[in-house]
Amino acid sequence: MQGLSRRTTIAGQDKEETLCLGLIDEWREWKRVADPRFDLLRRLLAALGPDDQPLQPGPLKRPTLDDVREIPTIRMPYGQDVPLTYAPAGVQRMSKLAYLLTWALSEHETESSRVGRPPTQQVIVLVDEPETHPHPRWQRTVVPSLLKAVESWRASNPPRVQFLIATHAPLIFASLEPLFAPARDALWKLDLVDGVVQIERDAWHERGDANMLFLCAP
């Protein structure tokens, strides 16, 4: 949630460059000044929430008497606005993902404008184990929601989106069935054989509606 900086040498002098202010600082400032990036962040949060429970940003709030920072909050289904630093792990992860997407897409638009080029028509998103932290009902919607979220970047001219997703979760596979097209998409299997990672293309087959995994559970 904090920013990202790096040390570099320019003209023989060591300098520290700030690459990203981080979720807490930028979310807070975007909200305060009604920055257009906050509207994009709000849309991405809504798209990445569990089914029928969109993530909604709440007011800025000091989390404790000993922390004077105003921390972004998420409005929970039971109506309480919880500071992100105290939110459940699944909510934190999806909020971080929404922020990273907002930051990357808006920075791309800013840089495109600076160099006088149109924004890209293709977006590549790499996600490692999207099932980490979200509960099972959330896992079955996270990838379709992520696709919808990125496509909402420019509603009038949506980009072509390519996802590279690493997962172990059956629910992730099941959630992809309405979207997966064998002529366009691919499933790759990685195995560790004698200490060497081997990769091969696997045949795609339907595993059934994700809802059935709940209906058939003992």
C-alpha cells in the first residue's frame, strides 16, 4: 500500500526517484481533489467486488488515535466503513489490484499524451494466483470481473485485453468456461519433473458450472 522509489545515479550524483506514491497517498489525494482517476478507481473497485457486493470506497478515516493519517476505507456489506489497513485480506488484495490497474492505465494515458501518441489498443495483464484470499464464491467471479474491469477503462473504445493467469484453483477454471474459446485461448500446464520445470499445452475441456461445485459439495 506504500509507494515505490528507487536509487539511481544521474550525472555522477546519487538521487532517489519516486515511481509511485502508493495506494494510501494517491487514493486519498484523488478523492480530495475529485481527480478523474478516482472515478476510474471507483469503477474498477465495483467491478472487482464479489457478485452482488461491489466494493465501494468510503470516507477517509483515521484508523486509531495513534495514527494521524487519513486512510481510505471500504464500505463493508454490513454498512461499516473499514480502513483498508484493517480490511479482510481478500478485500485488501482486490483493492490493491484496482489501484494498480488505475495507476498503470492512467500513467499510460499521461505518457501517451506527453509523447503525442494515441493510447494503446492492447493491454496485457499478468496475474499470479487470483484465488489467493478471496473466498470460494468470490473466486468464481474474480477473473470475469477483472476482464470486465479492464475493458471498462475506455467504454467508447475498449482495448483488446490479453490475460496470462497462473492458478491452482478449480473454481478459476470453472469461471472461465463462458469466456474460453479454444481457437483464441490456451491452457498451459507446468510440471516439475526431476527438478526441471516442463510446460506443455493442455487440452481444454469443460468442468461444469462453478455453481455446481457448491451444489455437489458434501
